[in-house]
Amino acid sequence: MSSSGRVMSEGPPGPEGPEGPPGPAKAMRTGIVAMTILQTSKVVTFSEPMPSVGYRVVLEAEMATAVGMWPTAKTVNGFTLNLTLGVSGNVSYVAIED
């Protein structure tokens, strides 16, 4: 109801506005690291540098044995992958800009 006491109905939608600018793209790098039973760490080098060291690394083990994993020594060119124990298998990673 309007301030004059009349019942208002909704009219048709207005024209569509112009398309907005694209949102900021986040840099991302992915890969697979082969580990052996003798390795508890390995340097991972990206195919292209990241814009900064402000990125997160998500790790997934493709191994039969449960193992703790974490990244250290992050640079724009890569990071060091660390394992709690040496096991044979692959570790997949995704590094995504914060």
C-alpha cells in the first residue's frame, strides 16, 4: 500500500543493465609428485611462478599407507612437500592464490 492509501501492484521488470567487469582471477597450480620409500621430503617446482607466496596448498595422498603431509618453504616457484614417513606413491597437490 502506498502512502496515499492506494494498493500498489508490481510492474514489469526493467531493462537488463550492462555486463559488469570480470572478477579477479585466482592463480592456481596443480600437479602430482611421485614419492619413494626413501623420501620424507621433496622440492616441488611449479610450471609457472605464482604471483606471490600468498597461496594455500591442498595435498591428497594416493598411497596404501596413511601418512601425514604438509608444505613448507613456500616460494613463488614452489614449495617443499614433507611426509611423516617414507612411503611409495603419489601425492596430488593444488596450490591456489589467497
